[in-house]
Amino acid sequence: MRKTLPPMLKDSQRMTRTKQIVLTILTVSLLTGCDFIKNTFTYKDKTKEFVETLINEDYDKAIDQFAMEHEMARNTDKEAMKNGLADFRELVVKNFGTELNYSLMKSEKKFSTNEEENTPPNTTVALIEFSNDKEFGVFNVLFDDNSGKILNINTLDVKQPIPSMTIFWLFGLLAICIPIFNIYVIRQIKRSDLKKKWLKYIAVIFLNVPAITYAAVNGFSFSLLSFQILLGVSFGYMGFLNSFWTIGVPLGGLYWFWKLRQQENEGAKTEMTTEQKLEIETSVDNDKPTNE
């Protein structure tokens, strides 16, 4: 005779199975993320080592730094590859010289509904900024996740003068004032006797529009319908090309700051009027004749 489990026991087993699946997914995601972060710290050094090898015209060693065992590179002709590396070296040296500095801008894996925009399986794209004393450019490097070696490298269409970062950091001081002001207004709302305070908080946090951006390379720009949440400021510092501050005009904060000041002024006027009435009543009572 077939036994059936009680409904509560069935539900308990389903919950346990669901928890196990979720825990497995989280564990795999965490391990994958840790590997991604660990690999990211090596991309700049590997790119620097490769480019310096290339500058020294050691093309055999440069080819060893490629993931030649990867399926994308298995049928590559090494002699043709050396010619391509020589042309690539000439391009870099002609435009930027041989003494270069390097910094990691970002690394990413692209997932898109458009297959052409996806990174190949088990690969990572790294953007490495390089510069001489006057100008900078960007390497776009495709790394093989399994071997940690290079699959492809090219330069983006970037050759810009190195910008002064003085205005960038000065604008940053202004940008920091926006969240400080919004936090101050939120504290004032909390201390007030306003009703439905949560609606006021949302207004302060979200109504930071229009937006003003200062980018290290492109300077100032203005966006009329760009909302800056997170208390009105966003920030990026990934090489010269992707360094920016964006601030939203704190319309929500300014409005409720004005309303609270208006409320305080009305309260002060009411208090003054009451005091004046008390003074008048007191003076009238003092002027009344007393019966002896």
C-alpha cells in the first residue's frame, strides 16, 4: 500500500529543497564573483607586461602571453601574428612613445539580447588606460578567464591631452554639499510636526533635477530630465576618460527647506501676536480703577 506524506511535511520538504537551490545559486555566484574580482587586479599588470614586451620587439615572448590554446586562437598563423604585432607596436610608439603609465579603468562581462554585443563565453573585457607625460589612450583587452592570458588587444579611438584634475576636485567639493544639504532637510522634516513625513523624504531623495555634470575630459554638461537619486549626487573615477561628478539641483530639498522656514516664521509671528495681546490685556487691567 502506497503511503502519502501529510501536507505540512510536503510543504516542509519543498521549502528545504527551495532553500538548497537558492543556497547553491548564491554560492556559485559568490565564487564566480570572487574569481572575477581576483582576476581584475591582474589585468593591468598583464597588459603592462605585454605592451612592454611588444615595445622591446620580443614578439615570440609576446605571443606566449596570448591564450593560443583557446579555440578562438587555435588556427592562428604565428608569422602573420608577428607582423600584426609589429604594426600594433608601431601604432602605439608613434602616437605615445615608449615610456608609458598604466591604470585599470574597468573590467566587465557583457550580457545582451544582441549576441554581437556579448563577450565570448569564459572571457572578460578590460579597459586599460595608458599615458605618457602629455596624452592618454585606452587599450581594449579581451582576456581568457581560464588561462588568464590575452585573446585580443586593440586601442580605442582615444588620444586626448591629460586633463587638469584641479577643477574636477573643486567641483567635487560643491557636489558633496548637495547630500549634506538634503540630509539636513530630512533631519528637519523628522523634527517637525508635518504629517506623512515619508512622502517628504521621498521628495527630497528623488527630486534632484535637472543635473549638472563635470567630466575630467569633456568639462561641463547639463541634462534637463536627469534625476539624481541617492541624495542628489553620483560619482565616477575610472581613469581620466570616465572620471565625473554629477549633481542634481535639490528641488525637493529646497522646497521643503522653504516650507519649514515659512512654518517657523508663521509660528514666530503667532507667538509675537500672543505676547502683544497679553501685554495689552495686562496694561488694560493695570489701568482699571481699583475700589478702596
